Amino acid sequence: MKRLQLTTAIVMCSFGCALLVAGFVTPPVGEIHHSLLIAFGEILTFSGSLIGIDYKYRYKE
């Protein structure tokens, strides 16, 4: 369970950061607005960091 939680936190943070970068770099194509990419990236980064903080304090060695 703790391996799954750590993996989920890392994936969410990484994907959220990638969406934040994509929102700033890509030109507006008309399919997905850059503000939506940025907002979703912020949500994933924040959620991943909360899961990571929970993991750190729950499984402190």
C-alpha cells in the first residue's frame, strides 16, 4: 500500500508539472485552452504533494 501511495504521488506531481509547462509553452490550438491545462496541472501537483506529505509522516522510519 505504501509503495502504491508513493508511486501515485510521484506520478501526479510529475504529470501536473508537465501540464503546467505544456500550458505555458504550447500555442493555442483551439482544442484545450491553456488556462484549463494550467489549472489541472496545479490541482495534480497540489494533490500529489499532499499524498507525498501524508506518506512521509505515516511511514516515518
